[in-house]
Amino acid sequence: MRQDGPVTHPDQPLPTGVVTFLLTDIEGSTQAWQASPDTMTALVSRHYDILDSTISSHRGARPQEQGEGDSVVAVFTNPIDAVNAAVEAQLELRALVPELPVRMAIHTGDAMLRNEDNYVGLTIIRCARIRSCGHGGQILLSDDSAAAIRQTLGEPLSLIDLGLYGLKGLDGREQIWQLAGPALLADFPPLSAGSSAAGNLPAPISSFIGRRAELAAVGEALRDNRLVTLVGDGGIGKSRLAMAAAAATAESLPGGVWWIPLSEAPADEVDAVAAWTLHSCALPRPTADALDALVDHFGSAARSLVVLDGVDRASAAAAAVANRLLGRCPDVQVLATGVDALRLSGEVVVSVPAMSVPERSDAGVDALARFDATRLFIERATSSSGQAFSDDDAAPIVGICRDLGGTPLAIELAAARVRSTPLSELAVSLGELVDSDGPGDLTRILASSIDWAYQLLDADAQMTLRRLGAFRGDIEIDAANAVVGGADIDDRHTATALRRLFDQQLLSFDDVSRRARMSAAVRSFARDRLAESAQSNAVINRHGRWFAGVAERFSNATSVDEALPLSLLAPDEGDVLAALRFSMASDDVAVAYRILVALGATWSAIGRPEIGEQVATWLSGRSPSDGEEAWAAAVLRACRERASDPASPIHQFTDEAIAIAELVGDIESRRLLSTNAPTATSVGSDMAKEP
């Protein structure tokens, strides 16, 4: 809501040619006007005075205002004057009207006059888009402006590279810089822009082979439609095809490509899927509605592609998230993968078939490169073993690929065996497997091939694979050693077994995250085998103890100097929550209390307030005799988490927990709660006032 402000109209005509624009506005001003119009009138008037004065003193001009709310438009012939004006204005605004968070953007380019009083064209539009990315107190510069002032920017000012961003309605990506200096604010949330570079599309671990027709079909569907879903059996290569299609279109999307691995989502509710999507995009998760936050972000983003990979586990929730994004964010496309379609209006379904296999096996080995399945086998087997194939090998290669139904994951598992098993033996054993099971669909073939690969492992590698089924996400090697290792296998044998799993393609290694990764099909197999194992409880207990330690590294409820920022918890969040849920369900109170003491006051902060409710219910049913110090610390943190809900059952234990904390000398737990409240209700009220 704009109140009339002063306009400084220059005596001379507005400059044309190459100029530098400085655009400002007040972040969140609409809500502030609605809440307190009288107060805002005085504050905004003072804000105009400050900006008018600084712009004028640095040789800037003010064109006629063009109805942009509380914005100010200024133009300079020298870009360093725009920078100096912005710095001086920010310092004065923070000193004299700190209630108004003013964001600023500077962009240099060709000016176009609409008339003698104001400007029009892409230069001022680009500056406005950059401004909308920022936050109150922040000064952003385009790459053009940064280049123009870099040589003349005097100390102590400097430029911080914030990366490449898509700007709504504009093609390409803009390199955005932040002006920094000792007197300027330094710490801001991520820019409210589209995406950085190509989003978070993971780098492929292996080469993409074949699928030319399918890749073309997906690309054509994405050019003409906003919702495309790739459907096919498990292991058929939907994710890899989606990744290749997304990479092929990334450069045409200024908002980038965002990859959401739904198979790793911690739950299948709508809010959990939305929160997981925010987390995957490295966006802050709110304490309230994660789906609204997701829509708000992509609603202001440039053209983007959101890839929902593996919607089967949460198909209804994924459909709800996709439907809201498509309905509210016109510049967003969604590419989904799953066994079944999402069944939403406007959805285009692309079926992903098995890879092509030659009908005849009497052709030479060179002819096999024309078929996706046999080409995949040859390239993967050659990479794994270094073996060169001859024409005599063509028949067994065709037989293997035919027996595996052209299923890419099964073919890769078989190709990895060439290093240790002669090709003829490999073909015979697979033929026997298919003959014994009888004809079946690709899902059964994939399951059988994973089981076949598992049976061919030695005992240590089998044990390692099934124990890795305890993990929910990608796996740190140290974590794998800790969870797999026990009295029956030492670190040296575990390391050897892990190498075997990598060799046999049952695990892959991500060079970026430095973690091991299992496909969804292999993970499901490993989890089922772990459940059948006599050692399953011991393995899950080791998993719980490891991730209790991970949670403690992220605790913001202690004064430990080594505590890491909570935002870095994301890669391990699924495993931490799995450890917490199992420990509460199985009465493994030692692990449960460790996680609760570490993270018990932060469930809302990581966008999982429902965990706080579950924890409060669980704790309210426990006795302090389980472990007085841990119980008291966990209760106090749960009380802090549920401070906004005075009706939560946890608050009835506040006084007892405070007394126990005092008795055992737990100063940190005692500090977390107000000492002024003798009752649970007032404690909740006092906690709500804490910063």
C-alpha cells in the first residue's frame, strides 16, 4: 500500500544510454500497513526523506513514481554513486527507522524512457526482479553492476558471490552479488529467487546408455505439458531417464531443476512430502504449513522443473503436492516417476518399457550395440572387468539380457558378475533361475535377479547388505562400519564386504556427498532380509546409537562448541527419526533419551512439529525412574517445544522435571525454562515469551 511520498524530479532530462538503477522497497510492508497504518505513515515518510537525501547527495535522480507500492526508483550515470548511495541509505535507515526492513537492488544497463518522466524496458524490470529476491537490509547487485564497480569499490566494501539465479519471467540466469561491509548487515536467509544454477539435480553416477526414443518422447512431452509422469516396473530405469530428461531441459529453465527423492521421504503424509521437498531444495522449513511455504517459493520463482522421483511410497500425498504446485505456480512443471500415474487433470503419461533386446543371437557382437539392453550389458561388463567380447560371446549376452527381461538394474547386476564368473556360466545360472521361477513380469525378474546376486555373494557381503537395510538414506562409510560391525564381523572384513557390494553394483558411490547409495529395489530387499535375521534387533540398536550420536552433534540445547548448525542435519534426518521411532516403540530408552535431549526442542525448527506431539505423548507415559537425569532433560526440552500448546500433557511434569534437574545439577536443562512459573500452564506461557 503506497502512501504519497516526495518525488525528486531532476531539472535536467532523465539520463539515457547506459545507466545504473537503484531500486528499493520495504519488505513485508503490506502486512505492516494493515496492522498499524498511523505508525507506518510516519515511518515511511521518514524513510522517503532519508532516501531522497542520500540519492540527491550522490548525484542520483528520481524519476516519477510508477505505482510500485513503497518502492523508490533512482537512476545514476556512475554505478559507484549508486553503490555509495545504497550503503549510506541502509546505515541511516537502520539507525533512524529500524522498524522498516528495506531491501535494495542495483543493476546497470541500457535505459529506455517511456516518456520524459519515467523509464520502461528490461533493464529496470531486471533490477526489480533482483530486488524481489532480497531481504530487508540487503543490497544486491547484478553481474553487470558488479563488473562495473569492482575496480573502483573502495575498502572496506566487498562483493559476495551469491550464485546464479533464475528471475521470474526472464530468460537465462543472473549472477547475483551481495554488497558487504563491516557496517552492513551480513547474515540473510537464502535469496527468494528461483534456483541456483541447475537446482539440485544430482550428478549421474554412471553414464546414460540408450533410451534415445524414450528420451525424445519425454522431452517432447515436457515442451508441451506441465505434468508428465514416467510409469513402469521397478528397476526399469525411470529415475535415470527422468534425470537425463531433466538435465537436457535444465538450460532452458531459468528457475532450474529440483530433484525430490520421495523414496527417502520420512513419511507419506502431505505435510511430510511438502517438508521433504523443501528440504531437498535446501529451503527453510516453517513451523506451520510446509505446503504453503513450498507454493510461496515456487510461486515467485522463474520457470522451474520439480522432479518427484519415486511417488509410489507416497502417491496420494505426492499427487496433492503436485496438484497444489501446478494450480498455484504457473511457471512450474512437474515430472514424476512411479509404477502408476498420479491421475491428475492434465497429466501426460509416458510408459517406460524394458530395454530393447535382439530377437536373434547369431549376429556378431558389434551388432549388439544397436540394442539398448545388450549395449548396456557390454559397456558395464567392460567397465567392471576390462574384458573385451568376441562374436562367440554374442549368444550368451543376448540370452542374459533376454532372461532379465531388458530390466536395466538386473542387467547391471549381471554385468558386474563378469569380473568373477565366466560369461557362459553366468548365462547358464540365469537361465536356470528363470526356468525355475517360470515366466513372470519384470518386477519378479528384478526381485529374482537381486536375490540371485545376493546368493552369489560370500557370507560377509551378504551379512553387510542385509544390515545396511537398517538405513533410510544415503550412507556414510563410517556409519556403515558402525552399524554393520559386531562380534561376528570386524572393521577389516566389513570394509572388504563393502567393496564387494560396490563391485557387484548393489551399492553405488556418490562422489559429491561421499556416501554410499542403494537403489530402492535393493534397499527393499536388504530391509526384508534384515527383518528375517536373528541379528536384526542388535543391528537396529547399533543404528540407533550411531544416529543418537549424530543428533547430539546438531544439538542447539547444549553449549558444546562443536555443535553444528541444524540445517546440516538434512542428509541424516530420515535415519535420526527412524532411530527415534524405533527406540520409543521398543523401549530402548537410552537411545530415545539421547535423541530427545539433543533435538527435543527443535522439531518445529526442522519442520516436523508432529514429532513434538508424539514425543510429548510418549514422555508423559514414562516414569522418571527410567533414568532421572535423562528423563528430566527430555521433559524440559519437550516442554519448550510444546510451549505454544499449554494443553499438551507434557506440561504436567514441568515442576517434577525442574526439581530433578536441580537435584542432579543439570544447569543447562534448568536454564531452558523460566524460573518464574510455579505451574505447568504458566511455564508454557513463559516459554512462549522466550526468544
